[in-house]
Amino acid sequence: MAREKAGRASLKVPGGKLVTAKILYGGDIRRVTLTGDFFLHPEEGISAIESSIEGMAAGSDEIDIAIAVQAAIDENGIQAIGIDAASVARAVKMAMR
Amino acid sequence: MRWRVIGLEEHDAFTNMAIDEALLARIANRESHPTIRFYTWKPGAVSIGRFQSMNDEVNAGRCRELGVDYVRRITGGGAVYHAYNGEVTYSLIAPEGLFSRGIRESYREICSFVVKGLGNLGISAEFAPINDILVDGKKISGSAQTRRQGALLQHGTILYSLNVREMFSLLNVSRDKISDKQIKSVEDRVTCVKDHEEATIKQLYEALLKGFADGLDYSMGKLTHQELDDAMELSGSYRSDEWNMMR
């Protein structure tokens, strides 16, 4: 099993809000916490978004992470304001660099 | 639809947030009239958005030294320092069908009342998406909204006075940012009523009240005993580390 590492990165979405990804990862992404001044409706949707990334390979492409996040947004009827799937995926990848 | 307006009150941070949440639940259940309330925070407090990290955003040690509370809101958005007598906060709680279904558009609609209110003081303000109000290109007001079970809560602050150095001491702004240059930078981006008009807080409140209530079928009212009981019960969770430190 790969040694667990921790990483964090913040991204200001142009015209939007700040998102920070805090990641615990080894060979796969074990824990994701997203923080920032963005809005999600309903707010409880944050868990679905974080869970959609957990379990993915740490080497996943940004686009694959974005697809997983977008699926969570669509399946749970979440409205995201100030962030989107692409910006979340970018912050997650940055946190693992 | 008949509205209730609750005039300017002062409460601590936990009670203010608990009242907003209690009203949201009652109004979602159609047990209370749509309500607009105005309040200040005593003692002063820092509120953070639903998704922010308290440890990242707030200098809790400094808050304790200065007797400033800190609390997590149920709404998203950013950290706000609610200085005692430094701002007026409004909350609007109503069935969501009274406003646009689109959240961005409903921000515009509700913020237009604040713009009108500032206009009543002679301050020309404009809405700036997503959730800000600007005067001469500088932020004077920010708002945040949530929706639950068919009801909408939007609350926001209107800055009356501004002390950037005090604000920076309470927020986790890196030391290199608390330079005179950075303070100037915030002062270049943020403004307050006192920069524009010699108004008192009471006059600001009265101007906002007129901005919100003009053309509305409303009466001035108070919280009911049931609403107060709900709020007292909820206020405990707003004091808890489980809620405030959850991220």
C-alpha cells in the first residue's frame, strides 16, 4: 500500500469563488475535504461531491475527476455557484502535486 | 401576501443565526408569515460560510482576547466580521415561490431592496453578481442565501463603518498581508456608509427598512414565543464545536 500523503491547494475561479481542496492520498484518493466561499444548493450536496472523488486513483486525469464531480452534481440535483466540476478537479490535482 | 417586519434588534451571533434558521423552518411549514428582520451583533462576531474552515479563516485566540464570537452560518459565502455597531444585517425569509427560481436572479431581486435602501440615504449603489453591492466600484454589502423545503433565507450585511486593522487581526490573514499596503488595498476595495454619508446606524436601518418595505403589504411585528423557543433550542448547536469546527 502506498504511503499516505496530505496535500492542499486553493484556486480562485475567475468570476467565481475560492475553492480549497485538502486531500489525503496514496495510490488512491482516500479523503477529500473541499472548503471555500462558494455556494451549493442543497448544502448537503458537498458530501456527494467529495465522495465522488474518494476512491479514484491518485494519478487520475483532471478530466476524469471533473466527470466524476459533474456526475455527482447532476445525480444529486446540486446547483453550484462560484465553482464548477472543472475547478474542483483542478484544485484536487493541484493538491496532489 | 402579508409580510412581517421585525425592527432592529441586537443579539449574540448564536442567537442571530438560530433565529434565522428557526424562521426558515416555520416559514417552510407555512406556520409564520414571510419575514424581514434587521439586526446587529452584540458582542461583535465573525461569521464564516457553510463550507469554510474555521481554523483556516478565523484567529480564534484573538477573538477570545477581544470578546468577539465566531460562528458558522448555514449559508455559503465568505467570512464576515460583524463589528458591534459597525454594520446592519438583514434577513429575508419567505416561500421561495415569491422570488425567481434561479438563485442568481433572486440575489439580484433581494439585493435591489438594499440598493433602494442605500439610495434613500443618498448613496448610489449597484448590484454586482454573484452576491455583492458596490458603491463607486467598492463593496459595501454582501449576501448569502439558502433554500430549504420550499423556503428561502437570504441574509446580508451593510457596512456602516470599517476598521480594516481590527478585521485583519480577527481573520487568519498572513502576517505579510497585514502591511499598510495591504490595508490600503482592502480600503481601496471596500467602503462603508460613513465614507459617504453622515448617517447614524438608526438612520441606516430606517433607510433599509423603507427600501425593503416600500410597496409591500406588511406590518411591524415580533418573534412569537414558539419561534423564540425554536431559536433557543437551535442556538446550542451554533455554539458547538461540532458545528463550528466541522471543516
